[in-house]
Amino acid sequence: MHDFLSLGTFCTSRRIYGRLGIALLILMAVTLLYVPAMAVQQEQAEFAVMLPLIMTGSDDNPQLPTPTPTPLPPNPIPTPPGDITPEPTFEGPFCTDEGTPKIIGFDDSPGVGTPTTEDFINYSLEAVNFLRWRTTLPPLQPDPALNDIAERALAYDQGHGYFIENCMSTQYDYGRNCEAGWAQENIGGAWGSSRTWKDGVRVPLCRMMEEPKGGGHRANIESEEWTRLGVAGDVEGTGAYWFHEFGR
């Protein structure tokens, strides 16, 4: 009887350990599948924040005259490489398509550290104006009033909420009701462990320029109607999140 009980106990132990072994194998398999999935989700999240937002609507509002902005000197663009010539019909590509996108012909330095507010605004203006230059469009002028609006929109922290609340007027069939000639808004951002603040400027602009000509964010960047730009950003060493406010 003792031998029989010992044998039964031994068999039961084998079954228990066998089941534990199977459970461990299943756990290892799930872990191997789950970790890469998490990495993919992180990459997608990083990519998602690079995709900007857009708000469109009618510009017709005859009952609200557009204020005349004070003329300012145009924001300069960097001297482009000798092998790049602006063309009115240029369709792209505007950016490199390997690794972290960079604007072709524009500054591609890493942008280490955190810039001053002035440096960030100037760099953003230069990047937008360089993209406009590629199709022979005149540069946008910096505008302190639009910078102030951009700061308020950024502080509002609800995407296009500030723009909708303070610029869109339902009283006039979705027309414009804006101060300082404020007319349109682009929002962009990019950050991550391998990003810099300059990537935070360039990457979203590259994504915008991949849109069809005449539509979305690209339409704002390449508009002949807008003449001024306001900029504000939440800038870190690993990226940036910004608002571009376009004005007539």
C-alpha cells in the first residue's frame, strides 16, 4: 500500500509539474508577443502626435471687415543649396522619406537642448517660408498679435477649441469673426526619445506637405491669401507641440 501511495503521489506530482510547465510556456509565448506589440503601440502613439489637425470653413463674412495689419519686414529664409531652384508647379517631394523626415534643402541640424521662445518662433517661420519658397510664394511676415493669439490657443489646451470659440461665428453661417485678421490655424507636434525640438517643427510640416495640394494644412502653408504668421509652442528637448496662426 505504501508503495502504491508513493507511486500515486509521484504521478500526481508529475501531472502538477507538467501543467506548471505548460503554463510557463504559454506565459513566455504571450510575453514574446506582447512586448513587440507594446513597442508597435508606442511607435504608433509617437507617430499619431505628429499628425496635425485642421479646421476649415467659409471665409465669407461681409459684415465683419478685416483689419489692416501693420506692415512688417518679411521673415528671411535660409540660403538654399545651389542645386535647388524654386518652381511654381513644384509638387514635391518636400522632405526626405527615410528615418526622421527632414525638409530637403532646409536646415537639418539636430537641434540639441531647448531653444528660447524667439529662436523657436524664428525657426518655425523659416521652415514654413522655405516650403513656400519652393513654389515661388512670398514669405509670411511675423506678427506679434498673431503670436499672442497662438499663445492663448496653446494655453487653452483643447486643440482647435480656442479657434472655434473665438474665431468661428455661427451667427454668420460659419463665417470668420476674428481679431487681427486671424483666419486659419494649423496644429502640429512630434516628440519621442530620439526626437529633438527641431524635429518637432520639421516632422509635422513634412506630414502636412504630403497632403494633396490645395487641401488641409498644406493649403494654409501654400495659401496666397495669408500674409502673416503667429507661432507658439510647448517645446522640450525631445520634441515640440505647436500652433501656427495664419492671418491676412
